[in-house]
Amino acid sequence: MATSTPYTRFQTTLHKVLTHLDLEDGSNELFNEPQYIHKNDITITRDDGSTQAYHAFRVQFNNARGPFKGGIRFHQDADEDEVKALAALMAIKTAVVNIPFGGAKGGVQVNPKELTKAEVQRIAREYVKTFQDHLGPDIDCPAPDVNTNPGIMAWMRDEYEQLTHTYSPAMITGKPLEFGGSLGRDTATARGGFFILQEMVDRLALEPRELKVALQGFGNAGAHMAKYLHEAGYNIVAVSDSQGGIYSPEGLDPVRIYKYKQKTGSVTGEYCEGSVCDIDRMKLDNVKTISNEALLECDCDILIPAALDNVITEENAGKIQAKYVLELANGPTTPEADDILEKNGVRVIPDVLANAGGVTVSYFEWSQGRSGEQWTADIVDERLKRVILDAYKAVRREARRQDMTYREAAFSVGIKRMMDAMRLRGWI
Ligand code: NAD
């Protein structure tokens, strides 16, 4: 069997849903490949005077519903296939939450942790120069993704405005608050996922206090989610980051874990220095270290992957004890794993719905950038809740009507909305 890639994994779900929808001849092809793939090498001068080139991509999947929208990641593994898959997921996601955007993604194949801040800034500016003709508030609006942040968005906005001699705060989102950002953007992904989980728990008349949660990844998405869950009374039994994790059946305090992570760089920092742990203290607190693989299979009710893609696979899906999986990460579950989870009665709230709070508040930021308004945190929160719960309800309804998993239902809702726009444009 050929090995799967992020894009073939996207296509597996896509084709399943397209077959189910039984679309008329020809329209399937519109979803098979992105509308545009822009790629180029970008070259910067390193601090030592040498020059270095990096592969860079901007993949624009579909803009039937509005300007292309999607983050830019700086990562050594960001290749064309991965960026294509992420762009496709963005197109589905913006349609699922029904905001007037299409889907895109960008990437630079670089490990920014090996560069100085000045070198990262040169890459950011060079990226905008390279793809300038394809970007703009009405064309394609990037945002942060893995290893990019508000500071990098500020450099990109500045570069774009200098090149085009315009004032264009809406050309990019995820900017610093004092430079055209929106209140609530930093917490939006977790907040959206939390609203969905809470709605589901309420409907099922479950008690948060009795629900054990395991969270993989303790960055922007994971750490904020942990805080919201803790405040709402859920029992967080396991958390992890790239260095490993900790587990306690009695529950962990994410606020304390966050403080130690800030100080030591790891969620295990309260108990361990590197691989050396204070076993006596751990026994006293009934805490043990846990690997990232073991975390996925631990005794919990709700599993939240919030780090990497491709972590729930054919190999471990059958061992997952959680009854609910909320995908804050993009692409954490393979199609084969999806089938196993479905057979085992595990409900998966898919990435294109669960983590769509981020792009929703990006849309709010874009709107504020265009109108010059500054919304309060309460307004952002209230509007996010409405958008994300409307999307959740549409997906739930579709799943019930079409007898689909939530992932298939989300794809179905997204594809139908994209097709409506394409039909109105006369593309089909
Ligand atoms: P981040 O860089 O802030 O955090 C990533 C976390 O994952 C860190 O705690 C890191 O230590 C951990 N991690 C890295 N490698 C790991 C490994 N091998 N095992 C376990 N943990 C590991 O990133 P983020 O913004 O929180 O994004 C996390 C995921 O959520 C990504 O898949 C991203 O695409 C997705 N996402 C994020 C947003 C957003 O707004 N931040 C929006 C949509 C989707």
C-alpha cells in the first residue's frame, strides 16, 4: 500500500463524502486540486554575511466564498503536500463556520529555532515580497500558524504596506493588539473548542466534574483549553508537550503547570529537571510521568490532541479509552483511525469544526481592520460563541440526517456551501 501523506489523507475523507453526496459529473474535480500553487525559493542574508535559500509556498485552495485565508508556518517539514492539505482543510473550515473566506495556507521550509530574530524577520519580509501579487485584504489574508506569531504578522503587514504604498491592516490577521489585532484572537481556538465541548456535555446531561480529560500539547491551543476546562470544573488528568507529559488520576492544576512551564520550559517542570524527577514528591501528589504515546491511550473520557498531525493512527486507535476526541490540532487522526474510532463508538469532533474558533476571530479582526472599529472582548466572545455553535449545530444535524460521522458531516456542510457559491458564480 502506498504510504499516505497529509494530502492523500484529506482526499480520502473528501472522496468518501463526495461519493455520498453523489454530485453531478465534473463538480468533483473542483475539489481535487487547489486553484493555485505558488512556490519559490526565498533567499536571505544570514547574520554572518552568507546567503541561504529556503523553499516557500502559498497554496490557494478555493476562493468561491471570499478571499483566500490561512496561516503561514515556518517549519523544516513544511513541504508542498502538507501546505496543500492544510489549505484544503482551511477551505472546508471557513465554509463550516460560514464566514466569507476561502481557504489557503503558506509555508517556509525552515527551522526558525536555528535562526536569530533578525534572520526570521528577513524571511518574513522576503515571503511577502515573493508572493506580494497574490496577497491583499481582498485577495488572500495570511495569519500565524506553527512557529509564526503576532510579531511576525506585524513585519509582514509592514512589508506589504511599504511595497504597495497602502494602509492595509486587513491584509493579515493575528497581529499584535496594538498594531491592528483583535481582542480574543490569542485565546480564540481554545475558546471555540471549549464552547463546542460544553454544548455537547450539556446536551448529554454530563457532569464536567466527572469527566476526565487528557490533553496533548500545551501551547497556544492546549494551554488555553486546559485553563477553560479547569475553570469549568473538568478533571484534567494528563497534559504533555514535546518533552513528555504528566498524569494524575486525581487531576492536575493547569495554572500551576503553566507557571512551571514558563520557568522550566516543560509541563513536567514542577517535578522533573530534564529526565531526572523527584519521585518522592510525585508519589506524594500521586503524579507520574507519561509519554506522548501513552497519553493518547490513558484512562480518560475526553481526549484533546492539540499538538501535531497524524498522532491517532491505525496502530493506536483501538487502544483509545476516551469516548470523545476533540481535535484542536489540525489533522491529528488518520482516515484508518477514524474508521476504528467510529466502530468503537468514539465520537470525534473534527479539526475543521473544533479548532475553527481561530479563523473565526481572524475574520472579526479582518472586519475590524476594514471598518476601523475596535470590538470589546465581550463582543468578540459572544459573536464567536454564536458562530461556532451555529456551525456545531449544522454539523450535528447533517450527521444525523445523512448518517455520517461528524468529520464527514462537517466536510459535507462545507462542500455544499462551497458548491452553492461556485454555482452562483457560474463555475459549475
Ligand atoms: P504551539 O506551537 O503554540 O504549541 C504546540 C504545542 O505542542 C507545544 O506545547 C509543544 O511543546 C507541543 N508539541 C510539539 N511537539 C510535540 C510532540 N511530539 N508531542 C506532544 N506535544 C508536542 O502551537 P498551537 O498554536 O497551540 O497549535 C497546535 C495545533 O493546533 C497545531 O496542529 C495547529 O495547526 C492547531 N491550530 C492552532 C490554531 C491557533 O490559533 N493556535 C488554530 C487552528 C489550529
